[in-house]
Amino acid sequence: MKPFFFSSYFITDPKEFGDTTQALEKNLKNSFETHTVDMICFRDKLSQNKLELAKTTLNISRKYKIKKVLINGDINLAVNLGFDGVHLTSTQFEDIPKAKQHNLFVLISCHSEDEIKKAKKLGVDGVTYSPIFYKENKGEPKGIENLKKVVQIYQDENFSIIALGGIVSKKEVDMVRSTNSRGFASIRYFISV
């Protein structure tokens, strides 16, 4: 399988986008029209109408020709709705084989070098590594030098490391780019204009 390379990964958040389909649709369109988005993840742990919002995200993303559309943590919903893949949480390592059996593109959240090593061994397509920069309540930032180190050790043509955490402007994006990471993931970067 040819690896999927990308530069910008947008993660949604109902606190920022609203929990109605109308608000979500409006905010997604605005983000897609003002930023380059290669990949998106529908992440919603709060809303009562998650299924409806997931479908809206998938439909709008397809309309804007987003390359990969993922859903956070829910393999069954990814398969049933036709998402391209799933972004697993750092507590879902045991779900990697199930996701791969469904031929999903699989990312998993990692917060240490040991987790990256484990994820790679289990055959995921890539990881988000976080937090790179300071973000309130997200722990000690890894920093650019640490990101550069894990990229050199673990990233290869079949395995991507994506920087996440505190990336809110072009300044942080450029710093991540300097590490040769395959890309960056963010919520706030894609909602700022």
C-alpha cells in the first residue's frame, strides 16, 4: 500500500463548531475555504446527535475533496458510514488489529516514544505525537527537538508522525515543518483567520 503523505490535519471539536448540523456545516465550510485541509477527523465526545454530525462532517468533507476523512475512536461508525479511517485514542491500542481488518486508515494518539514504538509495531499508518507546544491541561510539551528526534528514529515511508498540540499559527507550523514530520494536526489553527 502506498503511504499517504499529508501536511495539514484538522480535528473538529463541538465546543468550537456547535452541536447542530447547521452550525457545523457553516463552520466546516468556512475552515475549508480559508485553510488548506488535507485530512480531517470528526471528534465529538459531547453531543447527543453524534451520528447526524458525523454524517454532516463526512458529506461536507467529500464535497470539498478532503483526501482522508477520519472519525475519532469509533471503528464501527467509521465502517458503517464509509469514513476513510479512524483516529484511535491512546487507550485503544488493542483496537488496532480490528481497525486494520476493516481496511481503515489508522492513526493513534501517542504521548511517548514507547507508545510510538508500540504503534508502529502494531501496523498503524501513523501517529499524532503530542503535545509539541504548550497547551493548558495537556502536560509538559515535548518540544521541537524531541519531535525531530522521534521523526528521525521512527518515521519512514510507511509510517507517519504528525505533530499535535499548541499549533495555532504559521509560526508553529513552520517549526514543525523543519523537523521533517509528515504534518501537523490542530483544532485552533483551522478556526483562526
